[in-house]
Amino acid sequence: MTAKKDKTATVETELEDSIQLDENGDEMGSEMEAETPEPTPLEAAETEITDLKDKLLRMHAEMENLRKRTRREVADAHKFGVEKFATALLDVVDNLERALDVEDGNEAAVREGVQLTLNSWHDMMKNFEVERIDAVGNDFDPHLHEALTQMPDDAPENTVIAQHAAGYTLHGRLIRPAKVLVSSGPAS
């Protein structure tokens, strides 16, 4: 047993002798660890170039994906931009179909159905910022009205005296001018 203790003590002494301490008192192994050499300026520049090329390629791919996504969204907006409007029109169509289902000889019910349909049409148009231009009695405005003809009337000159078709604006932009008859003033 003493032989074992002596052998263990000898090994510990050898280990302590082989462990060296650096200036700070930290252990240094018997073999010096290989330090990674400082990269040369050329190697550092090549690494930076590689990183920048990678970033450029990623940014280019991201921009291309953004372009494709934007094109797809614009195409969908063109295809389905009127979806809400078309859905709202279906209520008007349903009312017209109900008006046609009225029994013969009941013109009052048909007239009432058509009036209700027209009212639902105007309500639906207001929801989509489509506003009707009623021109009768107003001064003729070439930005809002299309004069079909001028005729003598007791109304002052350039006053709208009759309207053949109403005009409409969409969000304030004219989409159809009112087709009107304009007074040329009293007949001489």
C-alpha cells in the first residue's frame, strides 16, 4: 500500500512541476495553445467583400420578391376592386326581380316596388360616395353639365330648364355630366 502512495505522490509532484503559471498566475499547460493568427489586411478585405456580396444578393432577392408581391396585389386590386360595389348591386337586382314577380293588373305594387328599388339604389350609391347631380334651376356649369340644346324660356339665360339625364360624381370627381336643356333667355 505504501508503494501505491509513493507512486501517487510522485505523479502529483510531476504534475505540479509540469503546470506552469503565467504572469497573472493563471495556469499555462505544458504545451502552449495555438493562437489564431491575426488576419492580414487582404484577408480582412476579402472577408468584408464576401459579406457585402452576400448582403447585396439578399437585398436584391428581397426587392425582387417585393416587386412580384406588389404586381400581384395591383392585379388583384384591378380584378376585385369593385367586389363590394358589385355585392351591393345584388340587392338592387333582387328588388327588381321581386317587382317583376308582382301579379298582372297590380300596377300600383309594381310602381311601389320600382320606387323602393330606386331608393335602395340611391342609398347604395351614397355608401360608395357616388352623388347625383340634379341641375334643374341651377346655372349652367360646363364642368358638371352637358348642354344638349338651348331654347327660349322665361328663365334667365344660361339657366338649366330641363334635365334629360342626371350627372354623377365619384368622390367629387365627375364621372358623368348631367345632360340638360339650357335657357337662351326670354323669346323676343
